[in-house]
Amino acid sequence: MESEMDSALSAHKRNRTMAAINIFMCLFLVSNYCLLTVSQAQSPVAQGYDCSNIWERNHTATSGIYMIKPRNAQFGFQVYCEMSGSGGWTLIQNHNGEDHLDFYATWIEYENGFGRLQGEHWLGLKNMYALTHQTQRRCKLHISLGDFDGNEAYAEYRSFSIGEANKFYKLSAANYSGTAGDAFLGFPDIPGSNQHGSYFSTWDNYHDKCHPLCGSSDIKYRSCSDQYGAGWWFNACGLANLNGVWHAAPDYQHWSTSVSWPSWRFTDSLKFSKMFLIHY
């Protein structure tokens, strides 16, 4: 009799233990769900559509990293904003050799962006597409350039956008003004140097016009991106290449892989380049 009672008591204890374990697991799962929900709710809130919009909302905003969510975009992302007394500029590229950032990157890296927002970086083609396709917000591209002699120049395109991913982020840059010249236009006596309307290419996914090959009679290559060490809007191949290999002074001239804007400095690899989007 005692044995049967002991067995029943043991079974009762086991059942209570299993019930306690089940309750604990349910509470654990609910707790995790709540933590996830709170974490998502506390994620950074977008401070504007772009840096220009942030400045429009607050004229005292200072330069730094901000969270933005462009109009029509399904996602938000961080950018570096350069603020001044006259507006906010969204930095989409910074190349100056200080971080030794390698711009010989893959298609996926160029799509998603790479580098350090407060240093050398490429913001990402997906993000650039979102920034250049906002309802009722036009966009211009401002390029700032510097050489190793301390000189600076700029090129500005009053109308700028890039195509969709399935159109390989095709370049659209029009209404040039500035002091650096329109290097996208190339030179009339150099075939294939006009890069207006070109598709973006990387070494692992190229969409240039090297079909079947590019180059001079003694040097032939299949991919401009592979030949010039960068992802860019190449034609066949074109001359401008602000994502080219950074070369330090004093050995910064006559490189084919240079940070190049030849309408301003034909033989120099530049000391720095910055590409901004300004919305209006």
C-alpha cells in the first residue's frame, strides 16, 4: 500500500515538475518576444529624408552621423551629413587614403556600402538609389576634389540620379557647372571616354562596353573595373574614376589606376575626392 502511495506521489511530483518547466519555457519565450519588440521600438528614429531635409528642419544642426529614411524608401540607414549655414549635404563617397580603404570591392559591397561613415567610405548603390528617387525632392551631385599641391575644385550636376538595380544603377548626370570640368563627358578624340549613361561595374559583375575587349593594340583587357582597380560607371572605359587606387605623394602621377578626374588634373592621382547629394 505504501509502495502504491509512493508511486502516486512520485508521479504527482513529476507532473508538477513538468508543468513548472512548461510554464518557465512559455515565460521565457514571451520574455524574449517582448525584449525583441522593445528593441525594435527603440531602434534609431529617422531624423529626416536626407541631410538637406534635416537642415531644413533645424538650421542649427551640426555635421555628423544621422539616421535618415528617404521618401518612398522601405528602409532607413545612417549617413554622414556636412552641415553649413546654407544647407545640409549627404556624403555618399569619401576617398582620401587616410583609412587605406580598398575600393577594389565586389558588386554586393558596392550595393550595400562599405567603409567608415566618419572616414573613407562608399555609401552604397541601394542607398544612393533611394536618395535620388524621392517624390518631390530633386537632387544634385556635388563633387569636391583636391590635389597634392593644395588646390581644390568642384564639379556639380544639377540633375543627378542612378537607375534601378536591374538596370545596373545606370548613371544620369546632367546640367554641369563648376571649376573641375565635366570628366564624365570625356574627350572627343578618345573613343569610349564619355561615361554619361554608363552602367555601374565591378570586377565580379561588369557592365561596361568592353566587348569583346578594351585597350590599345599591345594591352587588352576584358573588364574596365578589373583593369583600373575599382567599381565605377565605366564605358570603354572612360577617364573619370574617383574610386580608383589612391597613390601617395610624391609618387602620384601617371598611374592608370589613379583617383582620376582628368578634365581637371589629367595625369594626377588626386589627394581626395568627396561626392555629395544636395536635395532641393
